[in-house]
Amino acid sequence: MNRKCVLHDCPVALLLIDVINDLEFEEGQNLVEYALPMAQNIARLKLEAKKRGVPCLYVNDNFGQWQSDFKHLVARCVKGGARGAPIARELAPQRDDYFVLKPRHSGFFQTPLDLLLQSLHATKLILCGLTTDSCVLFTANDGYLRGLEIFVPADCCAALAKSRHTDALGQMRRTLKANTVVSTQIDFERLLQKNHVPDYKA
């Protein structure tokens, strides 16, 4: 990646996983119930991140649309008729945001995410989005295997059922040493310190 194309140099990165999503699948309506309040929490967290110069990365499924780009995906999902349109509109990307399209569950699998994070000098990831027990979990796992510090705000991700959400958070705390406090407890000032000591309390 050309370093001149990267606008940030920051130890923290905020990842928004699969939030640009029409939710037009069999169980999508069930997910909307949990995804709407999630989107509002992510929007507030993203605003706080941007105030402090933290880069925001959209890590989004391509939904099998191999000839589409991210702008096309956003345009399709924000249209009024889709279930996920209110969420996509709430979390629509801004000009200085980054995006990575992924073909499978993990944001790292067959994508340039690893290289992008290296270019940003990011060592701490705050993961948000859909779904807690699938794409968020897989991305968190691959980030942990790369030695990155993982944060998954409990109120900034969602799953098809509350039990699946809480079980996945518990698994990430146990196996990935992930911090799963709610978004209002994310201390950006502390995370941005070079000598920040990890705190794995949930």
C-alpha cells in the first residue's frame, strides 16, 4: 500500500463490520431488532473516535457481488425499501473513512486489511457490527492471532439472538482476552497512549 494514500497514523483503529447490509435474508427481520440500537451506539462511538483522529475502517461483506465496489454497495443498502436501510443510513461512510470488502466471515481472510492496519500503525482494534457470533468473532480471532489487542464493545455489535450475542462475547473474553465493556467506557485517551497497559476486565 502506498503510504501517501493513508491519512492516519494511529495505534487504534475502529472497525465497522458488515454494517452496510440490506438484511434481506430469511432471519433479517429478527436481527433488525438488535441492530437498530447497535447502530446508534456505533454512530456515537465513531463520532468520539473521529474527534481523536482514530481511523474508521468499514470491513464489509461483498455479498457475492464480485463486480460491485463499496460505493455501489452503500448506494444499494441505503435505499428506503431494504430492512437494513436505516442502519446503513445511520452509519454511512464519510470521505476520510477506509473500506475493505471481504469474501468470507473474517475481515482478514483474502483481504488487504492486515496491510492497511500495518500502514496505519494500528495495534489495537475496536470491533463493532454484525454479527457478534460470526463475522465479528472471526475477525477478532484473526486479529488476536496477529498479536493485536482486541476490544468488542458489547453494545456495538448484535446477533440473531441475545444468547448468541452474550455467548460470543464470553468466548472472546476467555480465548482472545478481549475487552467487552460498553462503548461509553471506551477510554480513547488511554488507548492512544504509547505506553497503554492492556486491561482485560469486561
